[in-house]
Amino acid sequence: MTRLVGPTPPRPTPRAPQRPGEVNMADVAARAGVSIATVSRALRDVPGVSEPTRARIRELAAELSYVVSPQASSLSRRETGRVAVVVPRIDVWFYSAMLAGIEEVLRGAELDVLVYQVDGEAQRSRFFHELPARRKVDAVVLIALPVLAEEEQRLDLLGVQVIVAGGQLRDYPHVRVDDHAVALLAVRHLLDLGHRRIGMIRTHDTEGTRWSSDVERSRGYHEALASAGIGPDPELVVTRPFGVNAGAEGVDELLSLPEPPTAVFAYSDEIAIGALHGLLARGLRAPDDLSVVGVDGHPLAAPFGLTTVEQGVGQQARHAAAMVTHVVRGEPIEEPTVVLRPTLVVRSSTGPLRTRRAASASPAGGPSGSR
């Protein structure tokens, strides 16, 4: 069974005064000179703490007569039959496809799935502050969730194993595509077709967060260009919040440049399809006026003739779900790091560089759309 839940409004939780002689995790952390999160990880045998530090924390905990509460320790054993799956958005194909694949496997293992949609910084922050105290689950799966540094630290306090699907975060078990290779495949394909001015339409969730896919795709984009002797051009990199208009807005900005690109690498197939729509609004088309390549392997890529880099979303979901089932059974995860190779699928949206394009043409019935 799958239940869709959301963060509840924050309620103040009164804290009882500490009784004389009562020791908490903060006391152990202060004596050890480490963070509370490090104490939590050390006492729960979670990876990420060196053995000398773990041993010192255990000695101090014994000296102070500190014992991890039964409520917290029970979270690391299968006592709830529930798994929390956290996604930034459900209305995006990548996230919904990943969620569907994970849920199918976990349902077969007789596990319930609690789905948390945390769209934006406010919802994400509320989730990280409330879940540890209010809900018990056997594991938490983060689907390509961008997080702030302080949110990373709070993950240590969840009391359960965290698994990352579609990305990488610290030393948590994870499955992902090689995003560096994704960008190399896409941009080298365009270079091989003769293109030299290649734009990129990237997206973001919240500024200040770290999204491993963004870091690696940006690195691959610049590395591929550098290998062809092409220096960075900030004008050719456009960033848009993800949405139905992101691709069209991105391509409109790129084609409004004095020297527009001849090809575009888009961060997802949905953004790439939006870019194709933006071309049509200008009376242009791919690949005659602009070559467009996306990422994902979206079902609509084929009917739109979109060249894409497939990242095996279904395969990633199955690997992540397998990690979860090992955790709830108390078994070690056989492969805590799984990195899939992407595959380039060439269709009609990319083609050889043309001698001249009408990129400066105005959208039908209106001005050029320059900003």
C-alpha cells in the first residue's frame, strides 16, 4: 500500500527539564568534541565515522551512562513495515517513474510506502525537522533530492538507513547514472555533427542546495567543449526553475543572443521538448535551425523525434529498492554504490551544422522575445 503524505504544520513540542543525572546525546557530543549527528552515527553503527572516533564516543557514552533510547534504536530494525520515499516533485516524469519502480518492488516485499513530496526549501526544511520525531519507518529513500548543508546533517538524526536514488549524497548507499558521462555523450554527439556554439539549458530546485547531477553534467559539458578547444561562454548556459515553460524560455533566451548557438544540450527530455516548442513559436524547427538533445529516456522522446541520453530510470529504481529490502531484513547491502552507464539514442532532433539559420526570426505574431 502506498500513502501520499505531506509535512504537517509545525507544532511546538515542550521539552521536559533534564533531571539531575540524566544524560542526553548533546552531553556526549560536548565531551567528545563532535557534533550530535556524529554521536548518533557512532552509536548506531552508521558509516561515516572513523573507528577511533567511534570507539572514543562509545567509551564516553559508557562513562556517562548514556543509552540510546529504545524508540530511536528500534527505528533501525524492521518493526514498522514502512519506508519513506522523499521526492522534490511528483509531476515530473523522472521522479514519478523512479517512484513507481521503487514502490512496485517494495510492495512485492510487503512493505508500505510513505511518499513525501517536498517541493522547495520550506517544505524540505519542515520534512527534515519533523520526520525524526513524528514518524517511524524502516528506511528513507531520497530521490535526487537537492539538500542544504544543514539538511545533510539532520539526515544523521533520522535514526534509519538513508538510501539515495538518482544521485549521490555523502557516503550513503546510492544508485545513479554517470551524469558526467551523460553530458560527454550529448555534447560530443553535437561536436561530431560540426557544432561549435553549443548552449546548455539547466534547471535547479533551490539555489544554495547541492545537486550531484547538476555538478557532474555541468562538468561534463565544459570538459567536452574544452576537449574540442572551445572555451567557456557564460551566455550559452541558461538556468531556469523546472516547469512546463522552462525549455521554451531557455531556448528563447539563447536564440535572442547576438550570436546564438547552433545546438542545445537540455537537462531533461521534458525541457528539451519545451525547447522544440519554443522553436516552433519562432517559426523554426530542429535540426535545421537548432539541434536539440535531452536526457532521460522519456516515453515521449520517440514520438517527438528527440535525440536523448537514456539513463535507465527503471533499472535505477530496482537497484534502490533492492538496497531497501536488504536493510529492512537486517542484511548488508551487497553493492552500496551502483553507477549505470548512459546510452545515446539518436533521432531527428539533431543533425549536421547548417551554413546559416534564421535564429533571429521573431515568434509568430510578436516581437523577438529578447530580454
